[in-house]
Amino acid sequence: MRPALRLFNTASLSVEEFKADGTVGMYCCGPTVYNYQHIGNMRTYIFEDILRRALKAAGFKVNHVVNITDVGHLTDDADSGDDKMEKGAEREGKTVWDIAQKYTNTFMQNIDALNIEHPEAFPRATDHIPEMIAMVQTLIDKGFTYTTDDGIYFDTAKFPDYVKFARLDPEQLMAGARIDMGEKHSNTDFALWKFSPKDKKRAMEWDSPWGVGFPGWHIECSAMSLKYLSQPLDIHCGGADHIRIHHTNEIAQVEAATGKKFCRHWLHGEWLVMEKGEKMSKSKGLFVTLDVLKKEGINPLAYRLYCFSAHYRSPLKFSWTGIESAAQSYASLKKQVASSAAKTDSDLSSTRIDEVLTAFWAAVNDDLNMPRALAAIWDMLKDGSITADEKRAALKIADTILALDLLKVEAADSVTEKISSGGSKVVFTGSKEFSDEHVTRVLSIVDARKAAKLEKNWAESDRLRDELVAMGVIAKDMKDGSTECVLK
Ligand SMILES: [Zn+2]
């Protein structure tokens, strides 16, 4: 028996049974495409992917929307600072449109590498300016705004529920008003539409009934979510840092504009923090991307596995030792699957499979408890009383959530052993197929390198190692005297 799916709701601060009629409308705040996404950003998309997969496994149909923010919103939430897109363009000597395309592409590559399923829609902000203008107009007509020299602002004083969602302390808000607010009436008021500077043409700007300019960040998400999903949305997700400002502002403007509840169920993923406890962020220069991990030889799916080591509502500490041990765990998990699970599919059901999967689903459906779900899989792999066929059958189902390619035998996992003519054992691993001729050449270099080492001819042994590198082979001397050759 699979328990009902229970999910934490930021709106109620409690874990609730998730219910929906028909298709689940789910909106997740997407990337601002002015730079690479760091792996902390990707942690949020992995958590949302688990949620999507868990919903589908629970029998729901999902209509999932992730926006691409390709409009330059400003570098801080307070509607000031520089334009991120324009800064990116300046940095790289490209147009803002090229920057948006480049980083949209790398985002797509990242999600594919992490086995994150694509949502049903990926709307771009720049394709939805008319919808944003329409929502701002409604807010103007209903009296929720005021105009300053630099833009049209949402007047949070007109929306008494403003403090509710993030449990903001109204008195603290007033204390915050000491900061320079420009012409804003209150610290919490936010821009719906910003006017372009009078003396400068911006790289991205649009005409509006109120003057040339560009939309505020919050209005983008609200206009796009309501275009693709029906109100109230069933689920809205994002990083925990969005609760206080971005999502609070979204609720205010949508509920003010429509007079209806915006969203039923809110989920937020916690941060990936650096060892010192700081949030990974671009602005602080603490910036690790998936490409950086790949250059260190870490499989993106090992990072996916790393994310399962903490619950999505707990901060996850990033350290190089931690990620390297996750890479080892991933390799060991794949190895255990390869050695203990059956190699071919057989339709099978048994009490043992049911027991394993009951533990697995109990964890997944208990607010996406991935550390516990994964523990059920490790326990099963270690259990000698469960047959190889049973393990394969259970893994096939578990991997619909884990998406770690557990049963996929890739070239990277194929291991071939050869004995060289000099008698050395050489283990070939890696993602590339080599011709017999190539393999023979590698074997003879390995022999020659061993001989050079015996003679303490380090220059020659280094030269031979470089020759292997030039052939795309990384050679490692193993403790048992064998040589491992990774083909790249
Ligand atoms: Zn958003």
C-alpha cells in the first residue's frame, strides 16, 4: 500500500495531504539567463523534479511551467542596482539577446545532465510583455498603485494581507523604512513597471500606456503563471529565498488584481550553503557550476545523488570532500546494482519487492524524504535474501523517482581487463570505445612506462604518461600493481 502524498505547505507551515482535481497546475520560478546557474540553483530544480515525479507516481497529471527570465531585472530585490542582463552583455561583449540565448542553452544542458524532466512549458518573459502590461493596468484601474518618476509601484499599504504569507512583522517593516526608498511610500512597495532613463536607451525596453520601460521581476512570474495555469494554481515552488519578497509580492499583486486566491500549495527548497554557512551565490563569488564539477571528473548524477543526502527543506552543505564522496557513493551504487541486480528485465512481483517499495514510497510521499528513500534502496542492495531479479524489478520502479540511471549500463561502466605482453594487468574503463589497435598501443605504453619506472627514469615515465593523455587515456597505477586506464 502506498501512502497518500503529503507535502509541506509554506502557506500553512504544516505538512498536508496533497489533493487536486484533475491536472495539477504547477509553477516553478525559473532561471534569470544572464550567467551560468550555480549548483545551488540546480538543487532547487532537482527538488522540483522529485516533486513532479512524485506527483505523477501518485497518479496525478501535471501541467508544469518554468519561466525563463530573459528580461533584465535589477540586481537586487529592492528595485535598484544594475540590470543583470545588460551587465552580462557588457561582460561578454555580446548583445543582451545573445546572452539570453547562450545561458538558456546552458540551463537546458544542465537540466538534461541532471535527468530533470522538462516541464510542459518554458515561457520566456520577453514573449509575454503584453500580459504583464495588462496585469499592471488592472492594478492601476483597481487603485493598488502609484506612479513615481522612475516607475509604477504596487502600494502594499492597500493590501492588508501583505504580511501574512511570510509572517512579516509590521513593526520591523517600518524599521526597515530607514533605508533610502527614493520616492517609494513604503519599504515593501515594489515596481510593477520601471521607466527607461530619459537620457539613455536601454538594450531591452518596451512601449506601454505609461511610457517606455520594462516590467518588474515579480509581475513576470504572475502574468506567465496565470497565462498557462488556472487560478488558483495548485502548486507554486521556488527557492526559500523567494518567500519574503518575490512570492509575497506575487501573492499581493495577483490577489489584488483578481480578487481570488493565487495559489493553494507553496513549496520552497532550502539553500546549498558553502562550508562557512554562506549561501552559494553569484554576487559573493562562491560559484560552482555543473561544468566545474564535470571538469573535476564528477558525474552530474553524482551531484543529484548528493542532493538526496539532505531533505529539501534543510540546508545542504557543499564541500569538495562531500561531493567527492558522493561521486564515490554514486560509483559504488552503480557497481552494486551492476553486480547484484539481474541484467535483463523480467516481470516480477514478490512480497520482498513490495516490502522494499513500501519503505521507499512511504519516504517519498512523506514530504519527499529522499535521504530515507535512498536508505531503503541501499538496504535492499545489501540484503542477500533478495534475489537479483527482485532487486532489478524494485530498482526499475525506484529510478522513476531517483532518476540516477541505476539500470543503465553505459560505456562508462563497461570494464575490460587485458593482460599486456609484459604481464601487466590493465583495466580499461571509460566512456569511449577503443579499437583493438589502439588498445594494443596502450598496453605497450603501459609496459614501457612500468619499465621506465623500475629504472627510476622519471622523465621517460612522464613522457609516456603524456603520450597516453594525448591518446585520451588517463592511466592510474593501482595498489595491486595493475593499471587502470580511463578512456575519455
Ligand atoms: Zn518567480
